[in-house]
Amino acid sequence: MSPKSRIRKKRQDRGRRVSRQRRAESEIGGRYTAPVSNLRFRPPWHKGVGGVLIVAGVAIFVICEANTFRIHEHGGHIWYIVGIGVAACSTWWFGLFDPAK
């Protein structure tokens, strides 16, 4: 076989491969699935509840710090921990503990 005929065969094979690839890509196009995002989706009302819990937790903490309503007479400094706990509960509503996809 002459060197020229080898080159022609390679070019012809390459052309066939490309056409098979294009055909395969066009067939896959109808079955394409978008990649899944790593971001967690939470409905808006979950975000609202989380926001309310953060505000309530911070409010309890500040009320205890300022001793408003003489809160220290009703449990002492435990209200600091309650405020932090309420604010920390909001992390669940924002999706912090959802499994990664």
C-alpha cells in the first residue's frame, strides 16, 4: 500500500467517527438531564420561620442583657442560653442539616 492511500483511509475513518459522534450527541440531546446543584432549596415560608427565630433569639438575649421586664428574677441568666438556643434552632429552617445532593 502506498503512503498516500494510508492517509486517505485515516481521513475517511476520522470523518466517519465524527459523524457517529454527532449522531450520538443529537440522540442524547432529547434525554439530557441538567446537573444537580449543590444548593439546598427551601420554600420561602421556611426562610420566614428561620428569620423569625433568629430575631426572637436575639431579642431574648438582648432583653436578658438589659434586664428588661426584670427577667433575671424569673430564671436568672438562663435566658442567655435560651436566646442562643432559639436563634440556633433557625439553622434547621434554613437547611443547614439537609443532606448534600
